[in-house]
Amino acid sequence: MSTQQQRGPAPRQAAIAEYVLARGEGTAAELATRFDVSLMTIHRDLDELERQGIVRKFRGGVTAQPSGVFESNVAFRLKAMHQEKAAVARHALTLVEPGMAVMLDDSTSTLEIARRLGTITPLTVVTNFLEAINLLSGERGIHLMALGGDYDPLHSSFLGVSCVEAVQSLQVDICFTSTSAVSGGFAYHQEQHIVSVKRAMLGSAARNVLLLDHSKLGRVALHRLAPLSAFDLVLVDAGASARALRDLDEHKVPYQVCEVGGDGTRPA
């Protein structure tokens, strides 16, 4: 009996999840060989990981990549498009001034802003993202307001009715948010409980800024979040295709293209 089999399914499933999240996808046959178990066992493991919302199965394999109804696990999103998200965050930072109240949603794009807010203080920062809360809790000069609610481990954030109500009781100077898909003048997201919190955030800010890495352009998801006209500015990295930018132009969306690997931006 192999070491993996002796250890039982839970540690093996955790190892499978880590492997798939690191690579984006894998085949059942590849995973069975790697973890020295039968195809039947691997399919049971993948069924359980899919039930937990960590991966998505397709014929012959599994993926951590998003689809129209599946948002990637936060562990995968933290690793994906990192340079592009950092480029957009650097520009977003130029919109923040000391003394502001800033709201951040539970996206890994806004986490890149959170990493840099310690250079602009004093600030009040409001967020439902546990990753950002942990990051900012020790920053001097930042008054941190954590939005409560039902904790969702797949998104590492607090959601639900109580979170929406907490957001609606506030008014901030600027809200930074991201989403999974943008097309045809609308922003989309796969999950309804995420949409309700993001919509509340948009209604509680004097200015709304949408952060996008270029992989999100030209895609749709199950739920329509908001028209792009709900945002005062859209920031996207320089990997955006000419076709995707034409779509923004056609819908008269105010946007700026942010150069990857530098602090400058190329205005649209």
C-alpha cells in the first residue's frame, strides 16, 4: 500500500488541490499516476474537491480556471496574473489621498492596493476580505474597519445579508472593486452572494473604480453585476487586446491602460 493510501483521502485531496491550483488544470490519468491511486479513486477525490468548490471537473480532467458559473478558489487567484494586478494597483494608488475612507472588496486585485496603502496615511480602510484585514491590521496610520458576515473560506471573505447591511450603513470616498468578467458594457460575476455585496459597495462610495486584468475582458458570467457606467473609472493592464479596448470605447467607458512593470500608465 502506498504512502498516499495509508494517509487516507483527506491529505491526498489537499495535495491534489495544491497541485491543480499551482498548474491551473490536470488530467485524471496524470493525477492517478502522480498520487499512485486508481482512476476510480482519483474521480472520487475530484468529486469531493468539486463539491467543496475548489476545482471544476470536465471530461477527462479537472481545472481551477474560472468559467461562467465557477469562480476560481482564492488560492488560485492569488497566484494568477500577479504582475498585471500589481500594475493596475499602482495606478489605483494615485487616486488615494491621506484622510480618505477607502473601501476594498474581496478581490485579489484590490489586495495589491492593500499591500501599498501603508505609504499613504492616515486612512480609513473598509473591507470584507480576510486577506486584506490580516495584511492591514498591523499598519500604523490605518484605521481598519472589518465588515462582518458569514465567512466563506473559498473566497476568504465575509458575505451575506449582515455584510450587505454593514456596507449600506457606511459612506466612503472611493471604492475599489474587481470582478470575473466584462463584456458588452457590463460587469459580470459567477456567484449571486458575491454580487449582492459588490452592489452594496458601489452604492456606498462617492467614487467607484473597477480593477481588471486583461483576462477578464470579453467574457461573461452567470450574474450581471452592474453596467460599466456605474464606475467612474476602469483600470486595465496593457495586455488588453485592441478588440477589448474598442468594446470599452463603444460603450463610452472611461478607462486607463496601466503598463505592466512600471509605475506609469498609458492613457486611453
